[in-house]
Amino acid sequence: MKIIENLKTYLWSRRMHKIARKHQRRRQMVGLDLAKSVGIYFHYEGEASFQVANRFANSLRDRGISAMLLAYSESKEKPTEVNESPYFGVFAKSQLGFNRIPHDDIVNMFVKQPFDIFFDLSLSNHFQNLYIANASHATFKVGRTSEQGLNIFDFTLEAKDISDVQELIDGILKYLEVFNQTEGAAIDFKNI
């Protein structure tokens, strides 16, 4: 079984490197004051996780920012209690290929969106979230530090002490508010 897992990891890694080489995007630090659209990715672990991510999306919409949510469910099939819409999509384990890359139209549409900011609200690094973050065409990518040492995000939070998604959101918002206040200026993170 170790050989199969190593093969899956190897194929996933090759795909990630291929995307990184091919994928040209305009990188720019964007604060919430300048953002017009955001993509939010999270792990669907039931109604509670959806409510936290949806509250975050609604708070952004209240600021006039268009927000789209994408969730991954560990269940074999898409959860039946989920009502997908143009602003919320979900994919499940059955939509992952052998190399752990999602094969779903909603995922492909999501990563091709030119969001101003992409938020990865995952508390752990799974192959599918790292793929989605890497493939995203967003201008500014925000997430937690990768355990694999991958340099996918433009801004990362060290998440060792973060225990829930709301705490991660609060940390992200704290720093993005600093970005808003320092429009065009260099930011000294040691003083925050």
C-alpha cells in the first residue's frame, strides 16, 4: 500500500509543478477595501462549518464584495443536505482522481475565476486544498502555512495554535485591515 500512496503523491506533485510552471497570474497584495470579488474554500464538516464560512461570505458581501464559496466534503458522495447555488458549490471524495486532483465542473469553474482574494480556510493541508489554491487564478492568495513547505499563498498565517475556522478568519481579517491602512506602503509585520 505504501507504493500506491507514494505513486499518488508523486503524480500529485508532478501536477502541482506543471500548474505552477504553466500558470501565470498577476500577484498583487489586495486589502478588503480594494477587493471586488473573493473565493472562499473550506472543509464541509456539517452545517456548523457551512454557517461559519457563510457568515464570513455575508460579511464580505455587506462590504460590497462578491463572494463565492467552495467546500470539500470527506463523505464519499456530496452531502444531500447541501443546496448548491451559483455562490456555493461542494465536491466530495468521489470527485477526486487517483492523483487526488478534483475532477468536478464546480471546482474547475472556481479555480478559473479571477478573484481579487482567495481564502483557504482549511485547518489542515490536504492534497485537494493545496491543488485548488495552486490552480486558483486569484490575484492575492491567503491561507495557512503549508506543512509540505510549498509556496502557494501570497500571505500565510502560522496556524499551529488556531483551533477553529472562526479563529483563522479573525486572524486573516486582522492583517487584511492592516493592509487597508497601509495602502501602497511597505508593511513591517514585526510591529503588528
